Amino acid sequence: MLIRHEGLRLKPYRDAKRKLTIGVGRNLDDAGVTRAEALMLLDNDIATVRRDVTRAFPWFPGLDPVRKDVVLDMVFNLGLPGFRRFNKTIASIRAGDWENAAREMLSSRWASQVGKRATELAAMMERGKYEI
């Protein structure tokens, strides 16, 4: 009944009172989302990114878990088209040249935009260890 009356909208929109709304009348301005809902969305997004990266880069499944997480983090942030522009980084990852991959990551405009995130990810790429 509620779906019939409220409608189901899969993208955010402004309702009649100009409140940002999504789904079946979920008022994001006032109610937001719960932590559990945010983490569920993140899990779904990570699964999508992992699927897309695996399809785009046949070498990805062969990476160790830390370096997989670095690539996933970058693709999550940049989008797959943005990550694809990291030609030298990608070539270094494919070759297992972790030091150069990290150097290329840090020499990018992205690194200057995201700061500490890039520093942490580059260290993880180079060492193969979580730096958190």
C-alpha cells in the first residue's frame, strides 16, 4: 500500500516540501540513514566495484589482499574511468613493481587532492601491509 501511495524512487528527489527524499518516502533531510543502512550501502558498493575491477583487470584476482584493497579504494574514490587513467600505476601493478606503483600514485593530481589517503594507500601498495 505504501509503495502505491508514496511511490518508489531509486534516486534522491525533492518532495512537495522541498525535503530530500529517496525510496518510499524516506526523508533524508530529517531522518538520514542509520549506520546499519550506510554500511549495507557500502557493502553493496564494494561488491559492485570489486566486480567491475575484476572484469576490467584480469590480473586483479592475483593480487595479495592488501594491494587488492588499495586498488578497490582508489576505484571507489576515482571511479573505474578515473582509475584507468593511471596508466603507469596500472602497468607497475601488473609488473609487480610495487615501489614504482606507489611513486606513480603519489605523483598524481589525485594524490594532491586526497592528501593523507594517497600517502597511506601508496605505502600499502609499496609494502603490502596495512598502514592503518
